[in-house]
Amino acid sequence: MKAIRLKLRQASANYRREETVDNKMTYPLPPFSTVIGALHKACGYQEYHPMDISIQGKYGSLKKKVYTDHCFLNRTENDRGILVKMVNPDMLSSAYVEVAQAKKAQGNDFYKGITIDVKNEELLQEYRILRKRMNETLPVFKKKRIEGSFKPKLKKLKASMKDRKQRFQEDKERLESIKKREKEISALEKRVKQRLQEYEKEYCTIPYSYFRTLTKGPKYYEILTDVELVIHVRADDEVMQDILDHIYNLKAIGRSEDMVEVLEAVMVELGEPKGTIQSRYSAYLDAEAVARNDFRFSRTEGVTAIGTRYYLNKNYKIENGKRVFEKKAVVYASKYLLKIRNEKTDSIYVDYADGQKGEYYIVNFI
């Protein structure tokens, strides 16, 4: 059985547990989907290439890092947080300029200038002009010019056309003229509505949307330090060769700042276990293999220490425009031994890296 063995090192890493928010907890080892995604990116793949992964490793320590979380609200508030203007609102950019900051939890007012700390007077005036245009000028214009003048005249004109149509039912020539005039009136009404919508969008809605309410607060990252990873990959020969050819394109696993140092990338031949073998690393083990007692675990005070159970993402399919991940049940364990069984399995092997030095790795493909 051929496979690729990758030995990697990371100074620090966070393999984000997706269910955590305020304290972004980390898995002890990268999930399968994280590794598969990193390898696909390194190879430049645009479509999924099937592969089985075995992940084991260790880390030096677990630390907690404080960072400032920037949260942009989905609407602009006039009385709280920090009023900002986006630098590139039409792009995927979080760059912004601070306009003003509320001094109290409530009772502030950016528009009226009540208990605020002004950061940029020019942008604050722009914000006030836009807010006045949206909340005062435009509603008054709609009420006076559209509802107060245009709509009554339009209603009266439509009634007149309806009356004429009834009086000239038998005069086909005049009736056609009236119908043509009715179409012109309907087209005029649509043009007025369209122009009003365009004006509102161009001079109110869009420029006002460039202003956002920003809130800041402390949140936490769990950080693993001095991470060592041993990853085995089983795939088609062409895919494994691509991985070997492009392995130094692998820059990070986890966050973009979690840089990877590639220590080794080789093709290896996996064999059947011989004798009692104990793992030198912690690893993700297939939960079904653990249930079959394919592994033995150390005991403490007579209690079997099996490990921590996780449901990890592996690959996904697009359904209704959303990613639907295939979940794999695994057990994260350390100090485990591989039991010699009569039945052969297609997922558990041993990589005898250097038989003379007794260097080997238990490989459990998932």
C-alpha cells in the first residue's frame, strides 16, 4: 500500500472549532477538511479529488490569546457604538475611517451631536446631510410633490380618460386615441416612480450604506504552540504525485498566519503491523475501529482512558447553494497501542519509517 508521509512543523496554530464564538477554541489536531483543503490549494485544484487522511501529532502548550473583535452591525445606529465610513464599500474590504464615537451606552446622538467624541468633522457632516435627506427631505418631497400634487392630478386624469372611454364606446377612432393616451399616462407614472427610485438609491440609500456602526470587544483565541504533525495521504497515483510536486506551495494550515514548515514529504510503502506497536503521537482514530477494539489504551486507576470523541468534517457537496459536509466520527487519543488482529482492515497500517532505529507510525486512514 503506497501513501505519502508528510512531516510538518508549525510555531503556532488554531484549528478553529466552528461552534465556538467568544472563545475560539481549537482542535488538538487539524480536522480532515482543513488538511484536504490546504493540499487542494497547494496543488491548485479547482475540484475535489478524493483522498484518505491519517493525522497524528503533538504540541508543546495551549495558550489563550486576547484580541479585539471588530463587529460591523447590519444596520447603522445613530446612538451607539462607533460611527465609521467604509473605505472600499463596494469591495470585500474591512478598511474604515472612524467618524465619531458614542461616549455612553445609551442616550447618544450622532445626528444632533449629543455625548459623542468627533473623530472626523467632515465625514460627520456628510453623515448628517444624508440622514436628513433620507429622514426629512425625501419624505417631504414624496408627500408634497408626489402624493400632494402628482398623484391627485394623475388620478383626475385617469378618471377623465375612463369617462371619455364610456362616452365614445361606439366611436372607434376616438376610442383608440383614448386608449393610446391611457398608455402614455401609465408610462408617465412608471417613469416618475423609476426616477424617484433612482434618485433615492443614488443620493440616499447607497451613500448612506457606506456608513456603518462598529462595535469592538475583547475575544479570545486558543493557540497551540510548537506543533508537530505527521500526515499520511492515500489517493490516486496522479494525485499523490501532484502533492509531492507542489508540497512547498503549502503555506499554512488553520489560519492564514499559521505558517507551515515542511520537514519531509516522501512516498512510503505501508505494511501490516508486526508485534505490539505503541504510538509516539496523539492521533485521530476511527471511532468504529475503536469500538471494534482494534486499539488498546492506557489505564488509570482501573479505568480505560479512551480519549475524546469528535465529529470532524472531511469533504463536502454543494446542495441548494450551501456546503454540506460529510462528518466522520473519530476519537482523539494518545498512548494507544495497535492490537494484532487476525482480520485485515483496509484502514489501519504501519509506516515502518526506519526499522533499524525502531521508527514507525501507526496509520489510520479516515
